[in-house]
Amino acid sequence: MASRKAALLSSILIGSLFFTFTEARDIMVGGKNHSWKIPSSESDSLNKWAEASRFRVGDTLVWTYDPQKDSVLQVIKKDYETCNTSNPIAIYKDGNTKVKLDKSGPYYFISGADGHCEQGQKLITVVMSTRRQFIGISPAPSPVEFEGPAVAPTSTGGVNLRGSLGLVFGVLAGMILF
Ligand SMILES: *[C@@H]1O[C@H](CO)[C@@H](O)[C@H](O)[C@H]1NC(C)=O
Ligand SMILES: *[C@@H]1O[C@H](CO)[C@@H](O)[C@H](O)[C@H]1NC(C)=O
């Protein structure tokens, strides 16, 4: 009984952690201020940075740059590849650009400044779906199979969806780990 309680407690903890980790973040492009510029070398490129970063649905990318000299264009893949600035999905030129990554999949950005994209000032971010990742790791057993005493917080009434999800994920994680 005691060990089951401990397991349940740990799973709730893991559940909360899971949601702490998936908290939406502001991510500075390039990892630091004023990184939106022509890279000095291949290893300095923004895509090198992006490959080493993880982007999740709900995160916001932040670009800082001199609005007199540069801009951020969100474009389709083909325009990204050819550095075609003539038909962007969106144009940002306020010097402090924020783009919320509101769905999973690839996002393509190029500089709107003349010749900059051709010299490597471009960025692909691939946004993971946390939900798909989680289910991918562990095919979720039906919650009905779990017969612990504290899994059904519905009796308390207004349990918010996020909390319940956290608990469910926590219990699942607990079942996998213990
Ligand atoms: C980035 O640079 C701008 C000036 O261009 C400054 O106002 C801002 O505070 C800087 N942000 C950080 C996080 O250093
Ligand atoms: C850029 O794209 C537009 C349409 O989106 C096309 O009309 C134009 O020819 C393209 N320019 C180049 C240089 O490929």
C-alpha cells in the first residue's frame, strides 16, 4: 500500500514536471541578442543553432535586429530554398519580432534584406508535437485498467483539463517507470 502511494506520488510529480517542461517559452533566435545577421561561417549559421534546439508548439521565436537594415520573412519551402523574397507568408520589420509557433511542422524564415538570404541568413525550425512525441514513446494503456484510489479527482468537481491531463500523464509515466 505504502509503495503504491509512493508510486502514485512520484507519478503525480512526474506529471507536473512534464507540464513544467512543456511550458511555452520565448526563444531568442540564435540564442542571443542580434543574431539575425549574415553568419560569419557555416558553423555559426542559425540552422546549426536550430538543429541543436528543440521547438515545441506554443513556443515563441524572438528575433532582434536593426529594423532600418533588416527584416524577417516567413516563406514557403521553395522560396526559402531559392531566397525568393517576393511573396512571403508574413513580413516582420519591427526589430523585435515575435512569432508564435502554433502548430507542429517546419517553419521557414529568410532575411528580407537584399542579398542576405543568399549569404546564409535563413532559418528552418521544425516544431515537434509534444502530444505525438509522448504517444510515440508509450502507447497509452487505457486509464480504466488502473484501479488506484486517487486517479479519479472528478469527485472534487471543477478539475481543470490541464490538471487532469497532467495527472493522467503522470500516472502513465509512473506505470512505465515503476
Ligand atoms: C537586445 O538589444 C536591444 C537593443 O537593440 C535591447 O533593447 C534589449 O534589451 C536587448 N535584449 C537583451 C535580452 O539583451
Ligand atoms: C519568386 O516568386 C514569385 C511568385 O511567388 C515568382 O513570380 C517569381 O518569378 C519568383 N522569382 C524568382 C527569381 O524565382
